[in-house]
Amino acid sequence: MTAIDWLINTGLGVALGVLGGLFGIGGGLIAIPVLGILYGFDQQLAQGTALVMVVPNVLLGVYRYHQKNKFNLKTASLLGGFSFVLSWVGASIAVGLEAQVMRYFFVGFLLVLMLWNLTQVIFVPRAEQPARAWGWFAGLGGFAGFMGGLFGVGGAVVATPILTLWFGLSQVVAQGLSLALALPSTLVTLSAYAWHQQVHWPIGLSLCVGGLLGVSYGVKIAHQLPARLMKALFSGFLLLSAILLFYQT
């Protein structure tokens, strides 16, 4: 990879880092279709390469969100622990699937998430929800970890809408907790993809450098926007990602 390629990928990483910090997802969701379009990566290679950027982005994002809106560390540990356990299972299934089939599954996954988020824009959830037992958090952590491992997105994209609608958390607190959930599972998932040689390290590392430069700005913007606007923007972001992926099929 030439120096120009490195600079271009770093610039792309900055943009992805801003989006990842804004929506509390690490940036991998949009990176996956972009890598497929720009470099012709199949679904698994795109997911594995995106994770190289996502892991440090998530780590920095957790720190920034906790700085601005402190969340319960015990809850974060519970979510992260169960996410960690099941993420390897999802990743192991993903690397064995045919790439085109995997892409169709991912497009459907994004569209379901988009519709789920839109329901929260149209039907505003109650300001207060009943307290949930630890088992609900454990179940969410396991489910999000499995889905994150399967689709290489860390699980945060699954957890955020559930934490806001079902658990009654604010958008920014939910995003911070979702990143904490995603941190251990993204490490496991990256290890699984790397083990199966589904990572392009030079491109992933250049995206990583840019992502670290951009993620803090995204977190700062997130704390200045109304929650409903954030949900609407996130729904549009999911739709764009689905369209980009469908364009590759």
C-alpha cells in the first residue's frame, strides 16, 4: 500500500470514526459496505478488516461517553461478559457462510434495525420504564454479542435500540453502555476473523488511525443533539448502509 493510499484510508477512517462516535457503534457498520465497494472485498473480509478500526474506536468511545454521561459499570460488565461468551459463536458461523448469502442476511438485519429505530421516532417510549432484573441484561448481552459476532459490528447496533425502548434509558446513555457491551465481543470477533485469515491488516490499521482521530468529535456532537433526532439520523444511516450493501449484490 502506497503512502497516498494510506492517507486516503486514514481520511476515510476519520469520517467513519466521527459516525461511529456519533451513533455509538464504532464505525464498522458503514465501513463494511464501503470496503466492499472501494476494494471489492467479500462480506467476511470487509467485516474482519472493519473490526481492526472498530476495536480501538469502541475503547475510546466508551471512555468519552462515560466521561460525559456516566453509566453503571456493573451493568456494563454484565452486558460485556455475556456478549464476550457468545460473540465467538457468531463469528465462527459467519466465516463459514457463503459470502453472497452473508451479504443478504446483513442487508435484512440492517433493515429490521432501521424499522425498529423508526418505531421509537414515531412512538415515543415512556420516560420511565420498570427496573429490569439482571437476567434481562445478561440475555441482551448474549444476544447482541452473537449478532455482533455474526455480522462483525460489535453488537452495539443491536443493543442501543433495545436499551432505549425496553429498558427506558436515554439515547446517549444507551449508546455508551452499548459500546461497553461491544468492547469484549469486538476483540473476540476480530480474533476469530484473523484466525480464519479474513483481515486486510494494512487497510484496517490505516482506518484505525483515522478513526481514533474522529471518534471523540462524534461523541461530542451526539451529546448536543435531541434524542429523537439522533434516532431519526441513525435510521437513515442504517438505510444508507443497507442500500450500499445491496448495491454490491
